[in-house]
Amino acid sequence: MNKAITVSISISLLAMTVSCKDHKQEQTAQVAIPAPTSSLPEKDEMTPEQKRLKEGNKRLGWVMQDLDIPEYKLDKLHKNGELMTESYIKYAIEIVKVAKTAKAVDHPDEKLTYFKNEMLAALAKYEEAFQAKDTEKIKTTWTTLKNACSACHKEYRTSSGGY
Ligand code: HEC
């Protein structure tokens, strides 16, 4: 075989090995995500930390379920430019009320708690804009809030793919 070809083949093989390795490292990095509740042992065999994780996941899940409808409605109203309508006000009050309950969720994962606090900070800004009836600020703070939701989902929401 031509020497130049051999060299080029070895280089591409090397490149493949390197990119494979990179991919593996990415996968290992994801293991930082807390164990899903389903992989935990039975309740009476759990360590206090595992119990805290289970309880934290459960309570966070409850908050998330109640965010589903107001988030969906508000997204639609934003898309249609129907801000501060009767319906908008109803769902904005609801999302603020529900999302605030995330504050009381005790979760052992520090990174998750960081994302939670970022969301609560964005929520406070959104609430402020909403109370001031400042539609321009409502738009920008809504976007920031949604980004804060997605930041956590990207890392922790395993079901339904996240957004
Ligand atoms: C601290 C992390 C975190 C933040 C912040 C967060 N979420 Fe979630 N969310 C999750 C996790 C984890 C799940 C998956 C829960 C499950 O499947 O039990 C989830 C699931 C959901 C679901 C699906 C719930 C269901 O069971 O049908 C909705 C809707 C949702 N989130 C909306 C939001 C909205 C809106 C915000 C921002 C206001 C938000 N989330 C912020 C972590 C977060």
C-alpha cells in the first residue's frame, strides 16, 4: 500500500478513537444526575440521604405537575400577544403561586438547588413586572423565567425529553 494512504488511514483511525473517547467522557459527566427514584432501595433500607433524595424528587414532581397548565396557557397567550387579559392574569397569578412552592422543596442535589434558586429569582422579576402591568418587562422576564426552567430541565428532566 502507498505510504501516504497508510498514514492517512492511521490518522483517521486515531481521530475516531479520540472522538469516541470524548463521547465517553460526556456520558460519564452525566452520571452527576441524582439516581432516579426508581433505582433506590426499599424505603426501610434507605440511608437518610436516599430518603431525602426520594422525598425531594417527589415534592419537586408535584410542583412541576401543577405548573403544566399555567405554563401551557401563558405560552400560548404570549405567542398571541394577549398579555394582561383576564385569562392571562388568572394564569400568571397561578404560575407565580405554584412556582413559589418550589422554595420549600428540600433536595440533596446542590446543582439542582442552584437551578431552583435561579428560577425563583427569575420568578420574582416576572412577578414584579406583572404587578407593575409593564408588558414590555413582562415579555422579557417571561423569557428569562422560561430559560431558567429549561436550564434545570436540560439536566434533570428525563421524561418527555425536556425543552
Ligand atoms: C430545579 C429544577 C427544575 C426547575 C427550576 C424547573 N423544573 Fe420543571 N421539571 C423538573 C424535573 C426534574 C421534572 C421531571 C419531574 C418528574 O418527571 O417527576 C420537571 C417536569 C416539569 C413538567 C412536567 C410535569 C409533569 O409531570 O407533567 C412541567 C410542566 C414543568 N417541569 C414545568 C416547569 C416550569 C414552567 C418551570 C419554570 C417556572 C420549571 N418546570 C422549572 C425540574 C425543574
